[in-house]
Amino acid sequence: MLSEEEKDKIACESSFIARVIDSLVTLFLLLYLAYTQAQTFETGDNATVRGCSSHCSPHDSDLTCLTRSLEFYERLLLAQMKHFIAVQMHIDQWYKWHSKYGHRNYTQTKEEVIAKLSAQLEPEDVIDEETIATVVDVLIDNVEKGTETIEAEIPHFTCPLPCEYRYDIWRNVFIASMTLNLLLVIALVPFIVSLIRSDVPEQLVRT
């Protein structure tokens, strides 16, 4: 039979193992949360968005709220135009690497983009198809010019988090947690068995 001191030692070791595994799970979750908070608007969640407010009103005492919202959308508009051009330039490079598809028809590209964007307009929208055509013409012209004069790396683009959100992250966390708990049980089994055996009275030896 195990002595009380040995039982206490086993109990302490079991408790230590449990705390270590719990600490690993907690550390994993904290690292994941820190990674999420460190992301930018383009690659992160809406918690990182600053400057825009839907509570602005023409009746405000000053233009502070509206000015901040305008500055936000100005930055956003510029960023999205850059991303649009970057993706278009990547498509140009794809055509160059896959020469069997021929050269890209920029006139056709303009028509396709204008048609797709115009189809999303609502009757009450201030902008119209002519506005879209003007903007798209200028952007695609810059794509063509940039592709012809490109000397270094193609402009990079990033996507908002929801586009590439890892919906299986919580499933993976659950699997990791279950695995660690299973390891905890496996680690504790020998100690539990030892405690059970120590409580069983020794059989009397018949003489």
C-alpha cells in the first residue's frame, strides 16, 4: 500500500500536469486573440476600423464627424482603386504566362466591368452608368500603362478578413482542447490506478 506521503505526491503531480495542460490551452487562445487584434482593416476585423461614423448629421454643431467619415472613405476609395488596379495587373501577367489564350482585350475588359457595376446600380443612386464608365476607363488605362512599363514586382493587394476568414478555427480549437484533455486523462490514469490499488487491502496468505 502507498503511504500518505506518496499519495500526496501523486496528487500534487496530477494537479501539476492538469495546470500545465490548462495553461497550454489558455496560451493558445491568447495567441490567437493577439493575432486577430494585430490585423489591419484590409486583413483584419471591423474592430480595427477607425474614423467612420453613421451617426453624423447635417444638424451637427460642426463638421468634425462628417469630416472624419469623409477622410475615412477617401482613404478607402484610394485603397480600393489601388487594389482594383493591382488585381487587373495580376490578370495581365496571367495572360502573359499563358500565351495560348492570346493578348488581353482592354476594350472588352472595360465593357465587362462597366456592365457588371452598372447592373448593381439602384434608381435612387446619384452615380450613373456614365460615371462608372468614366472611372473604369481611367483605371483600365492605368492598368494597361502600368503593365507595359512594369519593371519590378507587381503591386500587391490584400483582401478583407471575411473573404479569407478561417471558419474552421473554432473547430480546430475544439479538437486541440479535446486532444489535450485526452492526454491529461491518459497521464492521470497510472496515478489513479496506483491510488485504487493502494486502497485495496492485501490478501491474507493462508498458511
